[in-house]
Amino acid sequence: MVSDLRSGRTKPSRVLADALQQVGAREPAVHAWVRVDVDGSAAQAKALETAGRQGPLWGIPVAVKDLIDVKGLPTGCGSPLRGHEPATADADCVRLLREAGAIIVGKTVTTEFGYFAPGPTRNPVNPAHTPGGSSSGSAAAVAAGMVPLALGTQTAGSLTRPASYCGVAGFVAAKDQFSTAGITGLSHSLDSLGLISRTVRDVRYAWESLSRFETVEQDQPIGPVELLLWGGSGLGELSKEMSEALIAAESTLSTQLGFHFSVWSEHGMVRDLAEQHATVMASEASAARTEELANHHELSVPFAELLAAGRALPHHEYIAALELIAASRRRVLALLERFDAVLGPAALGAAPPGLEATGSPILSRPWQALGLPVLTIPGLTSADGMPLGLQLIGAPGREPRLFDIGQRIEEALRPADGKQSARLPLQR
């Protein structure tokens, strides 16, 4: 798509029309959108054509999670308490999108304030299954082919899990790489911006575009790769298929790509991090959402309970959790001086059936607490065809290396029938 736009073989209005046609075809079954801004996006496309090609995302349609402000559109946050007035300014990340030339198509479904209460979105792979949460609409919109790129956020497992469940690539940026101004967050110590696209190659291009990182040749040899293989540290019970997929991935990457693996051994630290994450999230959410707690009758039971639990937490427990997280971060960053990344399951298994819950975020909590960049890699599937994602966790400042490794993992795990190879909407 990028090359077609750059060469003049197509133009933004044509790309947008194709996206809106796909929205019309898939949205009645998927329910990924809160609002599709047909007129506004058409005006953006026309303005881009008038101005001429500018920016690496020129003419690319993008969806924005409905926790993120887009000027002129309401920010509903998945709650009846919000969304009554349009936002008066773009969030900083939306401003970056516009500066890169992207077209903002509209707002996608989020769980209530980024927590557990699900919206109406269904998994495009199988509509009887959850798409995950809270970036459910963004992941589903990309997986269904409605847009090639979407913005999400993550506080616990809000982007990694939906990317895994829907079979797309996701990237959670390192803490504080991108400003969260204009985003309704849940926990200021934990909230991060995320990107969703079809493939690792495409999500890398989007990250480079927004971070203004100079694009480098991605097909050069990357040298020896040293990975830590993480099996979940007993945080939850992995499905049999996810366990087998992880073993098969290690075998494939060792034999085909020559990757070297060591086994992650810091299981106690990971389990502690999951607990500390929960403490910090509850405490900071209760402090940030005092107005909502005052209207608790308008909240779901799980969210009201989170805020109440956070309000009841002694302050010294919150401070202790932050200190323990900081100490663990130092230990993990020291490990990542010796290893390129940590490879493990992105979720406990495939997307569960039913729409009443969004699945467990437990496998993302420790890494989100540490504020590390995390890449979700698609390609594996269960026996009934549901996606099984892997996550690759790296060190801040070494994202290009993380993407290099992730792209090669995705290519090695891609199904032999090559179906994934046609799913390169940004850079074919």
C-alpha cells in the first residue's frame, strides 16, 4: 500500500474508499467500531491529495482506540459516563499520526476504561470467540482487513492479548517512549501506547514512522541470536496447544535459523511482578478515577471493585510495589545485556469461546510492570484454526534488534500454505 501510494498507482481517497468498503462488509459481524468518521476521513484524504505526498504514512487509514482523543470526535472510554462531548484537541499520538500523513478513520471499541467489562466486538477469526481486551476493536479492525494500522494502549495485557487472539502483530512501546497526553489511562506508571498491524514488518514500519526512527535495511544478516525461553512461570495454566506451540517454535528457530536458547529461571521474580503490577494498577486507577467512583452505579462490578480495592490499599504497600518493580527492572535489564530478548507465550492459549469475558492478561502483567517494549508475533494456530501468539520482550533502546528478530520468527513460523504472505497491507 505504501509503495502504491508513493508511486502514484493509487491515491489516499482510493485507499480510504477501499477501507470503508471493507468496513461496510465486515463491521455488521465484527462490531469493531464505536464511530466511523466517513465525512471527516474523506476530507482528510482530499486535503492530503491537495498538499501532495508528505510523511511515511501518507494516505494510510488508521483506527484509534476510544480511550485516545481525536479532535472533533467523542472519547467514550467504553462507559456511559464519557463521550457526551467531542474532544477539543488530538492526543499527542494522534498528532504524530497526522504529521506522518495518516488518515484517522474513526474510533474503535475498548473495554470500560481499559479494564475487564467487554464491548460488543467479536473475534474476526471466529465470531463466537472473544477478541480479547481492552484494545479489542483495534485488533479486530486490523484482523478483519478494515484498516492496515490501529492505535491501542496497554496497562496490563490490553494490546498483547487481543493481537494474539486475533492473529495480528502488536507492539507495546517502552514506557515513556511516546507521550500519553490525551489518553484516558488507567495507571500512569503502567500505561503505554501500542500499535497493531497485520505483520511484524508492518508494525515496525509504523513504529519507525511515529518515532521518527531512520528506516534501515531489514534483510541484512542479524548475526547470532541469544534468546531466553519463558514458559509462563506458573502464572496461569497454559493450554496444551500453547505449550506445544512454544516447544515447536523453539525447535524450528533453533534448527532453521540457528537461534540459541537458554531457559528463563527467574520464576519467583516474575510471579512477584504480577502481584506488584496488580497493586500499582489498583492504587493508581483509584486515584485517577475518583469522579467515576463517585458514580459507581454507572460502572461494571469488576471496575467498581478495582477502584474500591485501590482506595483501600495502604500507601506504603503501593510505594513498596514500585520499589520492588524498580529493583526487578534492574535485574532484567542486566539479563538483557547478555541476551537479545525473552520469548514466551503471549496468552495462556487461543481466544476462549464466548463474549462475556476477554481472557486473562496475566502473562503480560510482569513485563508491563517493567515498562519494556513487547512485540506480539502471529503465525501459529490451534487445531481449530484459532491464532496462538508469541511475545518477544526486549530492552528499551534496542527496538530495531527486537523487530529484526521478530520478523524472522514470524517468517519461520508462517504456515506452509503461505496464506500469511498476502497479508502485507502497508508495505507490499
